[in-house]
Amino acid sequence: MDLKSGLPFFKSGLVADYPKLEHDIKTDVIIIGGGISGALAAYYLIKNNIPCVVVDARTIGLGSTAASTSLLQYEIDTPLHKLINFVGTKNAVKSYWLCAQAIDKLNQIRKEIKFTNFETKQSLYYAATKKDVAELETEYRIRKQHGFKVSLLKEDAVFKKIGLHAPAAILSAKAAQTDAYLFTHSLLQYNIKKGLMVFDRTPITDIRHSTKTVKLTTENGKTLQAKKIIYATGYETVNYIDKKILKLQSTYAIASEILSTPKPFWKNDMLIWNTANPYLYIRTTEDNRIIVGGRDENFYSPGRRDKLLKKKTKQLSKDFLKLFPDINFTPEFSWTGTFGSTKDGLPFIGTYNKLPNSYFALGFGGNGITFSLIAAEIIAGCLMGKKNKDAAIFSFDRL
């Protein structure tokens, strides 16, 4: 599947080389997918002394990971007060807390592997229109009730805090931003030194699940055999699952030219997103750029998605300038990517009964990176025979 188009700002060239698989392999676990989900899964397996191999049909990191704008937030695409209606209060609140904890754990991991492109931030979730204020206030009360560090800002306070006009906003203390593409390579390179094997440009043409093993055949006729397999193939998982678990959509993003004025461009340099559907999201970069994303569309085909890129670039630029008319914003990079959304906004993690000896690490929506961390922890625990009381929240059977 063609997952992206345009020139993603974060794709900083080919930062590492990985071989194509040219020989047969036997190992404990095979991870299909060399993006951020596969890299985090490999990190947790290697950390727990579980031999594994990562294999990807593409060059490592050049699927959805390269298109990610890499915002790290504990809020998922479904607001907490609405998620409660899908999965109940206990599971909804727990999923939010797991995402919050995932941000801290990602920060710990990046320190361990000496990855520097990671910044902790505050996050501002503002009402796009006055009619959204009531729901925003409900969301604030529920988050506050369950211990999240949030503040409710009225219109004057929003302007004072950040310098934009909005009828109300929730200010969250916990958020971060990174570069998912570079983070992926740093994770893989770190774990290669600890015994991980990584192969790219190696399409898998056949997968056979049996009661004791999984056997894969590559395009060039080589075989990989393992006790277990982890599918970290993101939105391409529709090729392996025979039930409808996600809706494919296209999102658009732009990055500005490097601004000559020093940061912060807006007060406190926080992450910004809003209540619109689809929502607008904004962040800065280490080298003095601004990234704006949103304007999602239903995905029909790569061609139809890509034809909209020029139009969406203009719209996103106008969206930003409407909020910050005094900032000299000129887009330099623009790109579009395909992503999946689920009915409740939660990922699918764990086993799928029709495919024995398999696990899935499928972090969909705007929280793909934090969901990937949660998936890596849960699956590594399962492989070690540990039960995880939170696994059921993300199971295939929940909906």
C-alpha cells in the first residue's frame, strides 16, 4: 500500500543501512514492520532477552513513520468523556493514563539510547467554535476528576497564556514531541549492538501459521521460521485481518521555512490542537520551523489523496495564519499520509485467534507512537508468560 506522498520534513535522508535478507533464518520472534512500532517491539524483546528479527518490505522507516508529525499526547482522538460511552469509565480512564505513562517511558528510553530529538511540552486543546465550549468543559471536568493535571482557560486566559483567540481551552501539563523517523533508527541501531537482526527491502510473499511455529517466505525465496510473529505493519494490517477493524483516512501536513525570529513563536511554545473534526494540530521544530497538520479526508486511492496536496497546503497555511496573523509563515515542505482510525479511537493489541502464534501491535490514529509503546510492553510480557490486566482494553474482541 502507498502510505504517503510529498516530501515529509522529518525524513532526514537514509541515516542507516540495513541488509536485504539473503539467507534462511530461525529465531524466537519475527517482527514484520520496521517503523516505530516494530522498533519499540524489538527494544522490549531484546531488553527481556528474547531473540528476534525485524523484517520490512520497504527501506526502514519509510512507511507511515516517515509521515508522522511526531506529537506525543496522552489524549487520544476520542475525548475521554466520549470514550467512556464506548468502553466504560474504568477502561477509558486507564487507556488515557497508559498513554500519559507512555510519554514518560519514551523519554526514559530515548535517554538510555542517547537520542536527543525529544522535547517535553505542554499541550493546549482549544475550542474551535463557541458551540464546542460545553463539551470542552465536560472533558475538563472528567479529566480533572480522574487526576489528570489540566487547567480550564476562558477566552481571556487563552490569549494571555499563548496569544491566540479561542473561546476556551484545556491546558495539559504532559505532552512531548520527537522525530519518529530518527527515533526508529536510533532504537534499531542501539539494539543491533545487542543482537537484533534487521532486514529491509525484503517483501514477504507467504506466511504460514501452525500450532507450534510460523514460517515466512520472502520474495526471493528465503525463509524465516519462528515460534511467534508480531505484526507491526500499521495500516497495511488490513491484508492480514478478515474483519473490518479500521477506517482509512488521509491526513495532510506542512512545515514552514526556517523562521529568522527565535522561538518561542507563541507563548510557552506548547503543542496546539483543537476540537474541530478533523482537528488542526500545530507544533514547532528544533530548527525553528512550524508544522501544521489536519484537513483529513476519507482515503479512496493514493492518486485521489495526492491530487489534494496543493489545495490542502494552502488551506493549512490559512488555518495557521488565522490563528497567528503576525507570524511570517511560508510552507517549504508538504506531505500527505494514509492512516487508520478505529470506532473507539483505541489501538488493537495482542492475539488474533484466526492466526495462531501471532501478536498484533497496531497503534492507530493520532497516538500511534504512544500506542506502540503500550503494545510493545504488553506483547513482551505475554511472550514471557506474564498476564497483563490492561490487555483486554485493546483486544480484537472488545467491539
